[in-house]
Amino acid sequence: MATSEDVHSSYDEPIGTGGNREDLSDILWDISPTETPGIQALGKGKATAVYHEHLTDALEAAADNQNVEGSDASLVKAASRIRMGNYTQIFRKNASVSGTQEKVLKGGGIKSEMAYQTGRRMKAIKRDAEYNVFGRNNAKAAGTDLTAREMGSFSAYMGDENGAIALPGSSYSTGDGTAPAGDGSDVPTAGTGRALTEDIWKDALEQLWIQSGGNENIIALCGAHQRGVISTFTGSGTRYVTAEDKRLVNSIDIYDGDYHTVTVSPDRFCLDNAVFLIDGEYAKICDMRPIHSYDLAKLGDSYRKDIVWEFTLEVSNPRAHMMIDGLLTT
């Protein structure tokens, strides 16, 4: 039955051209992922120069040690400490809002457009930071007046013989056991890609235990595909059962190995062909300028802000970590 001709309906007052108001929720739905488990797992430090340095040391190998009573001391010169460093990198985004947009009544529960846009860009910088630390194979670079400084990524300090499980057929550029420089010279050359297996996983944990007296509890950082592979491991893994429905969650969250207890953490911004085994006590995010915003000079009828974060990655001792690289992603 049609509406009577004398009935004034909502169709006579359409939103936009009529008198009815729109029904716009005060909730703004944004499901863009903002988790950054990698940089959150690392320690916090401070940088006071654009090139941040630190020292590493190592004991000599254990050996036979017996001496004749009353014999003279046999002096052995100690090995030099090793200085390592990385450049600070400037992460930057900006927000610009017209004077009108700042004042109009907005939906989605937004009171201030500038505050909302500033918050969005801070989250975006945080994602960029995670990607630059764990999602790139990037060598450090000093920069110039025309080119930006770049920090070496985590993988840049995993080359040489200091914390990498090499690909079959690959080779290291130096092989002398010294600390990696972070400049790309120590990264192993490409070899034959391989699927991640539990044997490779166990080999990496064993090598990490042999070379490092760090913590038993470490984190495994990996992308979606490698996370799924780890969940198929049949070793000593802890699978949680939900109390509500008693269902077995078919994924390994904690792998209790022979040498380490590993918390497996998927990371959307991590290299998809690698797994990082990280001891968070021996790597830091070192701020020179913590993330902050400041007003730019007013330009016409608008408001502008710059959002800046300057920091560097300190891989305090590369041998406290392990990187399994060259993994297949399908």
C-alpha cells in the first residue's frame, strides 16, 4: 500500500537538501594495525650525537689451564675492546588543517581536527620506525647536506659470524669474527632460499646459546608466513587453551627449547624472509629527540604542525641475537 498523499514523510525532508539531520556516529572506526612488537621489546637509551657509539668485549675461548708451582707468570695481552656505532635517523611527518575545518562540528567524536591528525601521524611514524628497524636490509649512512642520515637496520648487524644462520651456498664477506660494521659489508651474499624447519630453528637456538651468555627468555620476531610455519613445530611448544570454550588454540605462543624459552611474536612490518631471535636486554632504541610535535609558521588561513622523532638503533652486542635469513615466503 502506498503512503497517503497527505502524509509528510522522511522522503520529503531528505538529508542534504531537506530538513532532516544526518545520523552520523560519534565513533570513528580505524583498524589500521599499529602494533610494533619489535621496538617495544628493545631497551631504551639516549643518543647525544648523530653518531651513537658503544663498546663490546668478549672473553677468550676456554682452554687448558695448568701451571707449575712457583713458575713465572706468562703474560698474555688482552684483546682490544670493539667500538660499534650507528647514525641517528630523523623520522618526520606533518599535519595541516584549515581554520574552518578546525572549527566546524565534526563526526566520529573528533573535537579538534589538528589533534586528531597529529595523533594519526605519530602512529604512522611509529610504524615507519618498526619497518626501518626490522623490515629492511639497510646499511647505515652518514648523510650530507643533500642526503638524509640513515641508521643501519637490525639485519645490518647480524652479518659476518656474529649472529646469522647463513643460506646454503652463501658466503660471508669477511669471516673474521669481528663485530659487524652495520655498513652492509658484513651481510652474507645470497644463497639458495629454504623453508624454515624446526631443525633450522633448533640450530639457531643452539648457536645462540653457544655464543651468548645472555638471557634464557628471548623473543622471536617474524612475519605472517614464518609465524604460521613455527606453529607447525612439534617440539616443546606451549599452546594455550581458552577457559571459556576449552578449545585448543593451534599456534605456538611460547616455545620451550633446550636452551631458551622463546616468545613468538608476529610482526606485520618485519622482513618476511627472516626470523629474528632477540634478547631485548642487548639492543636499544636510543632517542636523541623523542617523538614530539611543534607548530610551524602560520601560512594563510591554516594551522600546521611538524611531528619529528630522531633516534638510532643500538645493537649492544650482536652475538646476543640471531637472525635466520633467506627463508621462503610461500
